[in-house]
Amino acid sequence: MRALTGGMAAFASALFVAVAGAQTVPPEAQKHVDAARAAAGSEFMGLFQPLCDGALALAKPPAPRGGGPGRGRQGGPPPPPPRESWHAEPVKVFDNMYYVGMTEFSAWAVTTSEGIIILDAIFDYSVEDEIVGGLKKLGLNPADIKYVIVAHGHLDHAGGAKYLQEKLGARLIMSAADYDLLDRQNPPWKPKRDIVATDGMKLTLGDTTLTLYLTPGHTDGTISTLIPLRDGSRTHLAALWGGTLFNFGANRARLEAYTKSAERFRDIATKAGADVILSNHTAYDGSKTKLPAVLARKPGAPHPFVVGSDVVRRYLTVANECGQAALAIVP
């Protein structure tokens, strides 16, 4: 495991002091935060910071706030942000995987001998530009999209699913719990209920099989996925952790589910030999730096996304340890 650089160590220390300074953090929680920091090393401070920061924040819940503007108020949803604030160019990452997401929110296209599988559908306002337009720029046909796997039912990942269903006839795969989540919220961008993911489900399209696991926590039905990849004559396996932050407050049952899911998926990924870690947010898995590195990669050079099974395990250990820190705080 690589030690933190001086700058990163100072940053991590400052982070802990800043978050913990306003409240008393139980020693047990600090122990797990320290373990998460060690697991993060220099590679995954972008995961450690918001996740363990969120855990420590549970020691001092925020004061109630008044309602603010949002979707459904004063005549409907707000206008989308300017394109220049979120647009990203598509990138061929592996021989059979392409990045077709935004600057902050990821979407991945897996190509097979019989069509394309999309992992996460980003926003309703960005799906046409990034996924449809991105595939065209890469020389791929959006009409070949056969399946869309949505890791969880939040707008930043599920918002574009309705478009892909209605415009391209793609089949949507989500968990039953997250279909139910969308039914309860009933947003204007809600897709139709289609294929229900089950734990350990195999999705085979042509020559490629993805394996889906239910990893509840971030939502009750979050999906994490193992994805086989090719880079020339070499094969790799990606583990995509489907939901990251503690966005549900001091809900002990959800925290317990999250922590168990992180441990379980870590063990699944380790046993399967996953050597690539992916997220649906570019800040968490290092995609912000890895995508430019892929574009600059020279023939024969190491692949920026191939980090090895130990690093994949450490990434999911960060999630597990931050979850345990949260459990040490929430009664």
C-alpha cells in the first residue's frame, strides 16, 4: 500500500480536524476513519473525504433549514445548467468500454457482439448530448443500445432512462426497490418499470456477460456490477460500486445495510479477481485524471484504469470503514 504523500497527509489531517472539531467523535469512529484513510492511500482521497466526512457529520446533525427552490415548485422543474458546466467528450477506455458521461456524473457503454449495454443514464437534460451524441462521435450507433442498467434511482443516474426507453427502445434494468422509489417520488422523468434485477443476475448480450449484485445502502436497491473488459490481448474485470454517499441521514438500518454491502461486494470482487474499480461519479474512482491519461496513453504503456485487485479491495474497504465509523456514531 502506498503511503500518503506529504501534501495528501496534511490534507487528510486537516479534513479530519475540520469535520471533527465541532463535535465529539467517539474513539471507535475515529479508529474506523483512520482505517479508511489508510486504505484510501494517495489514490482515493476523493472517495475518503466526502464519505468519512459524511460519517463524522452525523455526530452533529445540521439545523433544520427552510425549503428552497426545487423540482415541482413554481411551475415545474428549474432549467438545466449551461452545457459548458457539465459537458464532457466521450472516451474509448477499453476495447469494449467507452465513457459517455459528464464531467461529474459517469455513464459507461459496454459493446458486445450483439449490441450495447449502458451503465447509468445520467440526467434527463444530458442523456441525448452525452450518451447518444457521444456514441455517434465514437463511431457507434445509439440504435444498438439493447439494455440500460441503472445503479440506483436518483436523478443523476436514472434521469435519462425514459429517453433511452422511448427513443431507442432500450430495455431498462433496475432493482424492485428502486422502481418502487421512483413510483413513490413520481418524477416527470420516471421511466417505465421493465426488467427487475435480482442478486447475482447474469446479463448476457452476445459475447459478454455482466453480473449484477444487489448492494443496498445508498438506496434500498442499489446495484453493483462486475464487467469483463478487453485491452488488446489482455482481459480485465471491473467492479462498479453502484452508490456511494450516506445521503439518508442518521438511519442506522441503512448504514448497516451499506456497510454489509461494501464488505460483501469487496469479497465478491476480490474472489472474482477484479482489477479495475469504477464509480458513477468521476471524483470517487479517479476518472477525472484517468480519462485524460487514457487519451495520452502510448502503445504498450500500462492502462490507467487497471489498478490491481489489492487497490480494488482498498477502495471498497474505504466504503466499509466509513460505514463502520458512521455506525459508531449513530445510536
